[in-house]
Amino acid sequence: METGYITTPFGRRPMTLALVKRQVETVQTELARSIDKWRVFRDVGDARSRLGLQDRALAVLNALLSFHPGAELCHDKNLVVFPSNAQLSARSNGIAGTTLRKCLGMLVDAGIIIRKDSPNGKRYARKGNEGSIEDAYGFSLAPLIARASEFAALAQDVAAEQRRFRITKDRLTIVRRDVRKLITVGMEENLPGDWAAAEACFVEIVGRFVRRPTLKDLTASLDEMSLLHEEVSRMLETQEETKKSDGNDIASGCHKQNSNTEFFNELEPRFEKKQGGESEPTNRPERKVEPEVFPLSMVLRACPEISSFGPGGSIGSWRELMSAAVTVKSTLGVSPSAYEECCEVMGQAGAAIAIGCIYERAGHINSAGGYLRDLTAKARRGEFSLGPMLFALLRANSVPTKFSA
């Protein structure tokens, strides 16, 4: 065996420092107890994602354990199994030779087994005069004893993560359904509020769901949906407070209609009717330029700093937000061409939101103009959405209400 390599029946494999260290630790570990080989096998199977093992590698490990007599692994017994490739393949559901060698390499690299090579590179056992095995060459199962506690801890950690995954997924489903119901009530009852924006925000969040989410994906989606739930609930609470304060003096039909009309006109001022004229039907397709809409109150809670640029130090409408954004972009040093290009791609409301978000994080951005151009280019390619950036600021600037199932 040359320095830096280990000779195996399958050729020369590099002996890495990690493999050497793991084998030395296994040899030095006092194997003072016996373990149930099938129990540790189940732990390894449960923790396979953490160990980088595939299902076929587990089938090969199962086959190797079947060649060890008895149900327990103990240090005072021979822990080396020496089946041939043909025997291993037969007990691994007929796995192909190439796949078998790959799986054995995975088990070695993961520190599940250790190769014990013979002088001629073959697997065999040397027996004494009494017929007992004196020495064997093949695969040592000693790491299963040495790392049994580690494998058990990994299996418990994976099980706990799976429980968190299921709980988070269930909570996301409940919050999503609740938000959907609240928005539907607000729109069907024609209640005052930015219900169209809430609907668009809901669709935008759901549109980012992935088919096979991770726990991190579910947690991020749950945070965003919980923030939207908080916003929608606040809109309904405001409506209840208005009813209590105004009593029966307000004609609800006129009030509702005026609120919705004001919102849409302020969000998309290019669609307003000219004085004494009619709206131009040719401008209708330009609505696609406004790809994302969020409730104004949500935007202002995520970007509170831009409010000081509104009339009287506050912003009460989308028009005022857009006017404030024009002032802020000059303060940030954003060129008119960069802002106009952003308006063309994201729409006036989207550009205003982007400016508000950039101003909120101005201390962490070297060039606001270059950053806005980069966002615009990504948005043009469909690689950027205002939602994640807005929700990140919302989480940073407020404490979301925790939704309990």
C-alpha cells in the first residue's frame, strides 16, 4: 500500500485524513458493551439524510449485518464480515456490481464500516486449530458500536425535525385557509379596505410555495402568511371600530364604494378619467405593468422611514407614497432614468415600494441607484419579487402575532 492510498478489491482509493481519523477513533474507543445490531441499523436508516446515505446503501448495510452471527454486536466477538460480492448482491435484492461497490464506498466514507484489507486484497477468514476464526479480512462493523450513541442522537434529531415539519405545515395550512376566508368575507361584503391588494398579496405568497418544501421554506411561508393574517385581521377590526363609532349615520353602500374607488384610482392613476371625458380603452392592457400590489398599511409598517416625506410627516394614500418616493429617490442619489425604468417594469406602486425598502436599508447598501437597477433587471427577467423583501422588512420592524392552531 502506497502512502495516501488504500488498496481494495475494487482498485486504489485515496485514504483521506477524515477516514484515517475516524478509523483511529474507532480503534481507540473502548467497546465495553454490546448493542442490538438491528436497532443501530434502524437508527442509521432514520438518520440517513444526515449521513449522506441512499436507500440502496442501507440495503447493502443490511446484507452485511446479516453475515454477522447473532443479533448483538460485541467487542469480544469477531466484528469483521467477509462475504463475496456475489453473496452481498444476492442478499441486497440482486443489486448490480457497480452499484454495490458505490454503496460500499458510501458506507466507508460515512464511517459506518471500515475496510480491513488482506495482503492479496481478497476477503477471507483464517481459522485456528480449534476451528475458531483467528483473523478475518473484509469489512469491520466496529464503528456501529463506537458510534451507536451518535447514530441514536441523529435519529432523534431527524425525528424531531420531522415533527416540526408536520406541525409547521399544518399551521401554514390553517393560517392560509383562515386568510382566504377573511379576504373572501371582506370582498363579498364589500367592506372598506384594501381587499384587492390583500388578495394579490395572498396569491403572491401562495405562488412561491414549492412542491417539496423544506422546513426552512415552510417557516418562511408561515411567517409571511401570519403577517398577512395580522394585516387582514386589523382591517376587519378597523371596520368594526368604525361601525361602533359611526352607528347608523353612515350609508354603508356609498362609504364602501368610495373607499374601493379611491384605492384603485390612487394605485393606478393613469386609469383615472379626465375631467369631462372618458377613459381611454387602449390603456387597459397597461394594468399588467403593475405586477404586485400590497395593502398600503402593510407597506408603511414595513417601511416606516418613508412616511416622514409625506405631507405633514405622514402618508395616507398611494398617491402620497408615490410622491414621497420621488423625493426619496433624489435623496438616495437614484438617477431619474433608473427610477423611470423601474416604473416601467414594476409599475409606479411597485417602484415606490422598492424605493421605500431601499431607503429602509440605506445604511447597508453602497449604491442605491445600482441596487435599484439590479432589482429592475431581475424583475424584468422574472427573477425578483417585491414580496420577500417587503416581508423581510415587516418581520424586522414589527413583532408578528403568533397564530396558534
